[in-house]
Amino acid sequence: MLNNLGRTGHLQKMQELFDEMKAEGFKVTRVTLTNVISWFYKGKDMASVACHWHKLRRAGIKPSAAIYTAYIDFLLSKNRHGEITHIFEEMLRVDCLPNSRTYSMFIEYLVNAGNPDAGAKIVKLMHCMKVTPSKVAYRILVNGFGRLGKIEQLLDTLSEMREHFYRPTKQLIPAIRALELSGKVEEAREISSEIMSYGNTACVNAISRNGVDIEDEGNDDDDDDGNDGVEADSVRTVWRSAHCSHILFDIGSFVNALYSWNSNVERVLEQENLHWERSLVLGLLRRMKNLDSMWPFFHWLNIKLGFKHDCYGCSFLVRIILKSTLSVDKMDFLIRELFKGVIHDRMGEPAVPLFNLVIRHYVGMGEVDKASEMLKFLKDTGLEPNKFTYKFLIEGFARCCRRREVVLMLKEMEESGFSLESSTSAEVINFLGQIGKIQKAYALFCKIFQSGRKPSCDEYKAIMTIYFMKGENDMALKLYEDMRKYGIKPTQDMYDLVTGILRKAYRFSDMQDLAQERQLYRFFDGRKKVLQENLLEVLFIFTTGLKHKSREFKPGLR
């Protein structure tokens, strides 16, 4: 009942029911309190968030990540920035890791402060920690770069967003405007047409209107950023696109019925007067976990009803195939059949992330030959690989010490106009060191400076490891000193390497300083210190990035 009242926006009645629950003597658990605070947070009632936070503290209940996030947002809304550091560090001490909403909140505040570059740095750290950024985070970043006219960063972020199969929605209209103003008309038209394919024609038409408030156009389905206390969907979801004999359409029961797929189920579906709109189909595919029923249902929609699947719907089926216990050959056969029958002549460029999804999976399995064959299949369909395609393949061939293929991929990537990312560059440097090509590894490292950027910690670690393992400690020490000269501190995963370099150079005082720095990361032990360092780096980027607003926008406010 609390969830239903909160979901429908009846926050006062939810509070009354919560008070009644306590008066009746029921124990208030962390899950219940998380739900209540989350609904107040979604309803922008920050005063109630703070009130329940203090009740929680007095009751001695351990907060969840959702509660911490809501309270940090409250502190930010009151400009109590000094307390945020203590709350965030408390999260780490009690082993409560930030969730997707926490990172999205940080990114939103940074973008509102006019500093989307800092938000992009947080996204990179999320990738390092194996955390997938939410669609809300990407949408905020894309619009933030658009407002500042940073079109290249906008397009890069949009491309990365597509790799996670987050479809463009009407919330990206500010970015579309920015693309049009910068002369990127084709790119703007592509996004607009994709939004219109989901029934948002009226919203896209708003581009031509002046002074329109996009947020007043209605809520979109990409505002839900995940929550560890509240279900993303009600069990009784009202699907207005499904016209059947019941007012409330239970999508959970519908999916369960599809699991028993046979000719009878097929006949019943054909007799029902259902409007198979895209939102309904995606909702069903998202919930189906059984390949034996999902495969025939997917193709039944296409063959019997003429439903045209897009890359977002296909991605659900591809993921189920890749997670199945099928052999690699059977898996590859099904994926090729899917791509030939549905994608080849209907999707164009948005289909490339689907190929990348398969290539990345094969590389992770060590099946680099299968990944290479998928690249050839991609080209045979008339599509062009993007930078992520080359990234996965280069890293895969490097790990398998396939020198010839690495060189070919690097050359092809360069001819296509893509530059190496730091993680891929570090992987190639490691590979060249393993096969004894030290000079080539160093040449690739020097090429980073020529591209106009500074090497990352990963690239420094890779090249220093090569020279240290080959006994050339003087060169390793020089690289370490250059790294410090550029203002790059050694990360926790470099601790053993740097300590070894300093010990051989008899730099014992520097070793002691490094050991003291490592002791500052006292929340976690062992290998978890790397995770803690990344989390504190997120906090540092956020707190320093907020100051960007006062520096850049104060003169305008005056």
C-alpha cells in the first residue's frame, strides 16, 4: 500500500499510512523506510527526506544506497556541501557502495554547474569499476554538452549511449537543437526520426517552436534510474496499448503465459484484439528470460504480424542467446540467422552496436576468431565498424598475443579516422612487451603525446612494467618521474610496481611517502583499495567540479 500510494503521488496519505503502521506496533525495516524515503525523493519533498533520515539515524537503522543518495541530494539542495564528504565516506566505511542513481545525481549537479566534462570523467571511472552508467546519466551529459556547444563530445557520448542500447527519447530535444545550430543537420534528423518511430512526433515537432519548455511535454520513460528500494514497475501495470477484456493489463502474467509457447498460445494471441505497439513489445521482451519461448514469439511477431523489430528489441534476444548454455557454434548460428532475417535490410547504422555486443562477448570468451568472423559479417551487410568494434577486437587479439591481427586492426582503425583509447593503448603496450618488442611499445607510448593528450595511469603502468621486468630500472624510474611531473599520482594497482622501482633506486623516503598515502585508504583492505580509490576520485571530481559554477557563471549573474 505504501508503494502504491507513493507511486501515484499521494505522499501525504502515504505518510499517514506509515504513521498508522508504526502506531499499530509494526516493525519498520530498512526496506520499508527505503521505499518511503525514495517516494518522497521522487516527489521532490526534500524536507520529508531529511525528516525520515533523522528518524532512521535515531532508530539505529543502517541506511541503504538509495537513502544515502536521497540525503546527499537534500544536502546539495541546501548548499551544505561540506557535509557531503563525511556522508560519502561513511557509505564506504559501512561497505555501502553508491548505486546508479548516486552517480546520475552527481553528474546532473555537475552539468547544471556548467561542467559536463567533470561528469564525463565520472562516467569513465564508472567503467573502470565495471558499473554501467544509466540512460539518465547519458541523457543529462548529452544535453549538457549541447548547451555549451561542445558538439564533438555530444556525439561521442551519444555514440557510447547507443552501445548500451539506450534509445533516444524526447528528452534529447535540446541536444537535437544544438546539432542543428552547429550545422549537423543529418545527425539531428537521424535522432529525430528515431524518436518519432516511438510515437513522439508531437515532441519532435516542438523543435521548430521557440521558447518551448521540453519538461512540460510530459514525462518520459527514461526518468527511472533504478532504485534498490522500489520496484521499477508495478505488478499491475496499465498498458494503454493493449486492448483486451481487462482494464488492468498484468504484463507479468502475460509473460508467464508466453513461456508455455505452443500452437494454442499462438492461436489465442491471433484472436485477441491486441495493438502490438512498440512499447508493449519492448516491455514483454525485456521481461522474457527463456530462449525457447522468446525465439518463436519474436519471429511470430515479425512473420505473422509484420512487426518490424529494431535494434533495441533485438538486443534483448541477442543477450538471452549469449547467456544461454548453447555451444558457441549453435549460438553463432542463431545470431547470424537473426541478423540476416531482421537487421540486414531494415536498420542501417543503429545495428552496429548489436554486432559489437556479440564481438565483445566472443572476445570475453577468448573466441577471437569468432569475433573476427563477426566483423567480416558486419562489413558484408554494408555496415561500417565504429571505434568500439575496433577497441574490442584489438584488445582481444592483444590478450591472445596475435601480433599480425593487432597490427592489421590498428592500421584499419587509423585509416577509419579513429584514435586509440587509453585502455586499448595500454593493452597493446602490454602485448608488445610480452612478445619482446620493447622499442615498438615505447614508440606507441610516445605516439600518445603526438595525438595531443597525456598518457593515462594505465599506459604509464604498462610501459613502466615492461622496462622494470626487463631489468631496465633507470628507464622505469625516468618514466615514473615524468608521470609525477605531469601531475599524475600512482594509483593503488601500481603500488607494488612503483615500490619495486623505488627500492631498486634506493629511494627509501619516497617509498615511505607512498606507503603513507596508501594507508589513507583505510576503509577497504587488499585489492579493494583500488575500488576505494576510484570512489574517492569520484567524490573529488564532484566536489571540485561544483566550484566551476562560481568561477564561470558569477560574472553573468552579476
